[in-house]
Amino acid sequence: MADLSFCESGFNENALNKKDLDGTASYGLMQFKPSTLLLYGRKYGILPDIEPAEIQNIIYDGELQLRIAAEMIKNEGHKEKWWLQQFPSCFLKNKVKWQKLNLI
């Protein structure tokens, strides 16, 4: 998680990338898009009752982003295609290192 959060935001919970690879903004420590944070937060029971409009109030919560990212990786991290969709630049940058450590 340290490599990933450093790569994504430089450990900055207030990081904002106004134009990510897909042309939309990404926010916070793990550089989540609001829709992704909402989707996975609900999927893993971390944000079961949140309304879409409320996501902007918590988008910069670093602890929340780490919890959701950890669940995502635990459940989806064995699929290279998933990494390329969710964290493409950081995955490509760290892929060999993570493979040697048996993290992926």
C-alpha cells in the first residue's frame, strides 16, 4: 500500500489530479474517482448507506481510501487487467517489484 499511495499521490491526502488519464478528476491519497469510491465502498460494506451526492464530503478521507483500496486489492488484485483499469500508471511502474514480492 505504501508504494501505491506514494505513487498515486506522494502520500498527500489532499492531492487533486484535475485531468487523469481518462480526462476526469481523481482525488486524495489513492486518487479515487467519486464513482469508484462509491462503487467499491458499497460493494465491500464500508459505505453501505451513503448517497452519491455525499461522496464529495468524504472523497479526501485518506483512511477511508486506504480501507477501500485494501479491500479492492484483496479481492481483485490477482487480475492484471483490474490493476490496469484501477491504477494503471502505478501498476506499470511497480509491476516487476510487486511480482518479485509475490504481491501480484
